[in-house]
Amino acid sequence: MLRLIPAPLHRLLYKTADFLRSLWWQIARPQIEGAAVVATDAQGRLLLIRLSYGSGGWNIPTGGVNRAEEPVDAARRELREETGCEAETIVPLGVQHTIIHGARNRVHVFAAKVSGPPAADMREVIEARMFAMDSLPEPLTKTTQRRLDLYRSVSEQR
């Protein structure tokens, strides 16, 4: 049904919803549960996305955990929704706590192996690409940088 909305209007609606959500979070200061996926392919390249709203920086696929949904299932769903990619394998890396616009955000971070090219829907996600780890684009969002630091730390321990 949402595909009936022209993509430029849909992107504007995402920007408006993001603005209103950030205002609500500043007022209500809710506790939010999220899931993020550090996704790599067989060549070790990292999957990054740029959203049609927010700072314009590069992100890893991330989103909310729905009620009665396990964080790993939310991670798989967000990866699929935002990039069209499926996680062949997925393992937990840890949990990170951040405050975003006043909301207390508890994010379960996962590492996943994916195959196939990512695809942006040109609505929420305007770009989805694979990058070599030694040549990541700028700017990365602060939360993405923190999650990559966690990924590298856990990878070094394995």
C-alpha cells in the first residue's frame, strides 16, 4: 500500500516522522529496544546504508524490536527490509546503551554474513553499498562507529 505513495513524497514523510519522533523522545524520554547488524560479505566487505532522513551519514542496518519479537529476529528483519539481504549466519556481539534525543536506547548488536548485492528502496534507504573495511566512506554516524568498534573488538578476541 505504501508503494502507491510517490518515492519523493515518501522520503519527505520519513523526514517529517523522524523529526516528530525526536521531539516525542525529548519529551517522553522512553526506553527503546533496538537491533543493529554489522553485515559483511564473503570478501569481508561491510554493508552500509544512507537513510533519507537523519544526519545523512552512513549507517549499519538498525531498527526497533517489536513487541514479542526476539532481538535476533528484529536484526534479520531490519537487514531484509533496509537492504533486501538475508543473513546467512548471525551472531550476537553485545548490547550497547545510548541516549538519542532523550530516549534511552538499548541496542542488541549482531554480526551477519550476507550474500548478494544490497538494494536501496529509494524511500527509507537512499543508498546501500558494500565497502572494503580499509576504505569506509565518510561520514559514518557516531553510533555506527561505536558498533564497528564493538565488532572489531569482538573479532580480535575470536
